Amino acid sequence: MDVRKAGKARLLLAIPELRHSPWMMRDLVFMKLCEAYELACLDRDALRCSAQKEDQALLRSEEECQEIEATAVAYIREQQVFPGAV
């Protein structure tokens, strides 16, 4: 499985406004964020489906996914204002 590709797909579904930034598909920092997002989402999904409900762990996992989403949006907005600045 291509973790970056799966994470990118999840991010684009979660944050539709990202779809209008085609340059990011070649951006290494953005692709690393996609990878981190996919791994965080997989952990979150496993917790959601777990027979033993761990509410605190699920909440932390949900927060981690939201933080990565926010980081991705902030990064893209920064790149749109200051292209090439990493």
C-alpha cells in the first residue's frame, strides 16, 4: 500500500479546498504530511473498531488527525503566499 497516496486521498476528502493546489502533489513536505495523516487515521480507525473502547486514546487520535489536517492547510496557505519558502 502506498501510504502517502492513501493519506493524500484522505486529506483531499477531508479538506476539499486542498484540491485546488496541484503543485503540492510533488511537494516533499506535503507528501510527508500525507504519510503522517494516513498513519494517524489508520490508528484512529483501529481504535474506533476495537472491541475494547479506549475513549481517551480515541480522543487523542482524533486530535492528532485534526492537527495534521490543520498543519497541511497552514502549510499550503504559506506556500501560496511564499512559494518556494520551506
